Amino acid sequence: HKGFLEKIDQKLSNEKFVNGAPPKVIEGERKKKADAEAKIKALEESLERL
């Protein structure tokens, strides 16, 4: 999951991508990032309970 998140971060921090991509695409990437972060957080919390 973290590798996936890094890819999205790279896209969102790439000015050419952000300036050239349609708003829908940017919104989709941000949503993917939020979903991935939520999953990672949930996984980390469940690992702490073990």
C-alpha cells in the first residue's frame, strides 16, 4: 500500500501533471490517496492491537 501511496504523492507533487491534468483526474488521485491513507491507518491500528 505504501508504494501505491508514494506513486500518487509523486503525481500530485508533479506540477506538470497537476497543471496539465483535468480537475476530475486530480480529484480522483486525491480520493485514491485518501483511501490508501485510511487503509494504511486501519492496518497500522490493527497491528498495534496484536
